[in-house]
Amino acid sequence: MNLTSAAKGMAMGLTVGAITYAVSNATSHQRKKVKSNAGKALKAMGEVASGISAIMMR
């Protein structure tokens, strides 16, 4: 297994776990806001993972 693939997988797993935890412990009003921001968080983590893999490739 490639080290960058493992790092990306761990980062995505942590992000999904954090979002799931936030949604499960939120009130109904907060849940709507968390769900709307979940896509933004996943996109940001994808960019972070890309940046980490770019640094590792140098």
C-alpha cells in the first residue's frame, strides 16, 4: 500500500467520523446546519489530502 493512499484514507475516515459524531449529537436545528457544512468539510479535507500527498511526492 502506498503511504499517501494510507494518509488520504485516514484523513477521510477521521473527517467522516467527526461529521457523523457531530450529526448524531446535534439538536434538530444544529443538525441541519451540520449537514449543510458537511460537503464543505469533505471538500476541504480532500484539498488537505492533496496538499499532503504533493509534499510527500517532492
